[in-house]
Amino acid sequence: MASSIRESIAPTTGRRALALFTILTAQFMLSMDLLIVVVALPRIQEDLGFNPASLTWVLNAFGLAFGGLLLLGGRLGDMIGQVRSFRLGLAVFVLASFLGGLAPSPAILLVARVLQGMGAALAGPSVLALVMLTARNETEQARGMSLFIAVSTIGASAGMILGGALTEFLSWRWSLLINVPVGILVISAIGRLVAETHPKQARLDVLGAVTATLGSVALVYGFISAAENGWASLSTIPSFAAALFLFIAFVRTEQRHREPLLDLNLLGDRSRLGGLAVMALVVGVHFAVLFMLVQYFQRVLGYSPLVAGLAYMPLTATVFIISQFVPPLIARFGSHVLLTTGSILVAISLIGLALLTEGDGYFPAILFPLLIHAVGIALVFAPGTVTIMHGVPGEHAGAASGLLQMDQQIGGALGIAVITSIYALAAAPGDFVSGLAPAFGAGAAIALVAAVIAWASVQGGDHGERADRIDDQA
């Protein structure tokens, strides 16, 4: 994967470690920013005057811009250099975070969230390429990928913990402003720690970028509209129709373009395609669980933002711990077994959460399903990442990384939109708990679909060698 990029300029082990830490700090920041504001949504609504329908766009504006533009970001990284793309994207992200943290109105905050997503889409695909760039050999590459997977996996839930603490002790605005000093340090350091990659001259596939982005936006908006206006409304049906048309146009564009935004041959591998499907479905369910539970914590259990964030600590810690044992499990059992098992565990956890009532407390009604959910997520994320990135040629590393992160971001946005639309249709007015059973039940069904796809499409023995290398350094 790193054959087309120059060696790191960091000559010492300590300097390479600092470069890797800097890159992964940026990845952690990007991973947590979709949901870092979730625990602060009541404070944001009160402070800026959001209505309930528009409040969800504080999440979706970031997720759609991030996910929809990731393929374009991956290609730009290949064209202008991964370090340059990384720094430019982070600069946009930092400026947007500053704007959002000072936003005086809902409109300004939503614009800032869109700009944050755009910056993240430009920087994000370069992260994995730069992780590979800091390594001298395949063993160090495997170590970097293992850490990248761990950071990406815990980012969302850790963001909610941090967001809760910042909201409680400072202000919801610091959920965004915290990115400014961290981002500036990363931008300043990365150019001194990692050499620029060789830019690849190519024609930019503008039509492919437009159709992919607008198609993603139309699809997610369709589900959001269904939650707000119903499945048969004049805004829902046209959105789905537009999404279908745009995605068909995207595929036809990529087939005809001499230098497509996405090499469709990357989707010709059955295991990679299955891994993408499983990751999108499970990430979507995972994000929906985080989104729904934080409301249960605050609206039913009466938790403060800090306590609501800390309620995810068992999940974050369990995912991190279990992830350390996953590489040898991949080598022994194969990716398909872990992806299938993890998806089933996620389904079981959602069945447990579907049984929640208004009289239930955190222990054991939430904690036990949350721990099962954490184990399931850990068994999906690492094998899924290895499956998707396995065998990708070096010249397509940026595009494949963009595809992986687009899969996760769009999957997460879709998951929140689908589950909340089912919740909205089932919930009785003024009774928050009444819609949880259908919503979590639907999430369990989605996770079971992911389990079937994993077992049927992902090959078991293809990734043992890669997993062995990760295990050596995990």
C-alpha cells in the first residue's frame, strides 16, 4: 500500500512515534466530531432557538458533508499530495470549528457544521495513507493500522464523553472550540514529521463528485423527511427518487471516465463489497444506539450532560480492550466468523435495549446490553477494516481509504435517520419510551441482515496473513 509514497523523514523511532501520534490525534478528532455535540443538543436548542425538527441537522449537516465528499477528498489527496491535503482539510475544519463555537444563530451553526464536514472529508482520506507513510516496513504498517482501527472505533463514544464534560463544566460551544488548539498543533507538526507524497497528475472527476455527494444527501434527507413528514409526503418520495437517479448517474460516470473518482474495480472483490455492506449497516445501528440512548439518559433518567457522557464509558473501554484481542482471532477464525458473530451480538444488544421501560435504571437494563454491544462492535470494526483495505494497490490507497470512511459516515447518518424515523412513527406524543421498542427492534433486524451478508460474502481465510502481522504489533 505504501509503494507509491516516499519514506518518512522521521529518522528515529521516537520521531516516527510522534508522527503517528500526531496523525492519529487528527483521526480521533475527526471520528468523534459527528456525535460530540449530541449530549449538548438540549443546551444548543435552548441557547440558539432551534426547533425540534431542525435540531437533528446539527448532526446531519456534518455527517452528510463529510460522507458525501470523502471520495473527492481521497482523489484530491492523490493529486496534490497527502500531507498538503491533510493540512488543508484540517485548516478548513479548524476555522469551521471556530465559527461554530461562536455561532450566534442556528443558520451560522449549520453552515459551520457543513464546513467542518468538508474539511474532514479533505483531511480524512489522507490519514490512513500518512499512517502507512510513517512506517518503515510491513510490521510497522500493521501496527499503525491496528492503532488507526482502535482510534476510529472508540472515537464516536469517546466524543460523547468529552462533549458531556465540556458542556457541563464550560459550555456546549467548547465541544467545537476544542478542535481549534488541537488542530493548530497537528497542522504545525505534521509538515515537520512526515514527507510529502508524490502528487499524481490526474483529471478531476467533477461529475462523479457531484453525483456521489448529492446522491448521498438525497438518500439521507429522504429518511429524515420520512421521520418528519411521513413516508408518502411530497418531500420524501422525490428524495428517494433523486437518490436513485444520482447513484445510477454516478456509476455510469465512473464507468466512462478515464480517471474516475472511484475505481469500480475496487467493488469487484466479493469480500470487500461484503465488508463495506456490513460496516455500513453495523455503524449505522451503532450511531443510532448512541443517539437514542443519550436522549433516554437525559429525558428519562434525568442525567446531566456530563453523567450522560460518562454513561458511555463502559462501552468505550470495552471496545478498546476487546479490539486488542481481535487480530489473533481474525488469523485463527477468519474475518467472516468475527463479522458474523459481532453482528449477531449487536442484534442481541438491541433486543435487550428494546425491552427498556420508563421505570428501568442504568443497571442492569442498559449496562448489560451496552457491554454486549461493545463486544459486537469491536468484533466488526477491525475485521471490517482489514477486509476492505486488504489487497488495495498503493496508487488507490487514498481512494480506498476515502471509500471506507464514506461507508462509515454515510452508514452512520443513514442509521440515525432510519432508526429515528421508525421511532417517530411509533412514539406516542409526550411518551419518549413508547417508540424505543420498534426503533431498537428495527436496529436488531438490520444487524441480523449484516450477519447474513458477512457469512455469505466475506471469505474466511483471505486476511490471515494481514491479521498475523497486526497481531505481532497489537
